Amino acid sequence: MNIVLLHGLLTREPEVRSLPSGDEVTSFDLTVRDEGYETEVVPISWHAAPANVIDKLEPGSEVIVTGRVRRRFFRAGGMTQSRTEVSATSVVPARQSRGVDKAIQAALATGEGWLVG
């Protein structure tokens, strides 16, 4: 099962780019801080992100991200390279409790029956 749930702060402006297929992908970094663990900067990619949500995202925004871990391979400088990132399913401002609950429930539904208690 590949389910990711992150709570953190955007550390750079979201960047929207068009792929050769015509699809759009939005990329940004999320800083996640957990007590007892180091601070981590997680690269996020979000395919077909709604423009009305992207417009509200700016550095310092506190958000909840749901999605999955993905390792992407690409050619650069004549060599094959890879990058591990989170492919977002949803990005919700942390202050929108109903939206956060809905995003978490949708993510958990993909793992039917694995959550105990």
C-alpha cells in the first residue's frame, strides 16, 4: 500500500509547467517538522491541480498533502537519473478543517481495512 499524509509548510512558490503530453504539473517543496525527528523537505508534484487552489498556495502556507510516493526516472546530461517525490492527490490549507477531514478520509479509503482501532 502506498499512502502518504503530510502536514507542513510550503517552502517555495508552486511552479506550474506543461508536459509534452499537454498535461500540467505543479511542483513545490513542503517542509515537514516532527518532534524527535529531523526537519525534512519533501518535493511534491501535483498533476492537474485546480487553478483556484494553486492561486492560494504561497511560501509559508500550512497545508495537508495526501498522495503516494513515486520514484521518477529521467534523462539528464546523457545519464539516467531519478528523483523520489510525493505525487499529490489533494492539497488542502490546514485551516480548512472540513477539507482536511475529507482529504484524509479519501486517502484512507484507498487502504480499505488496513487501519485498526
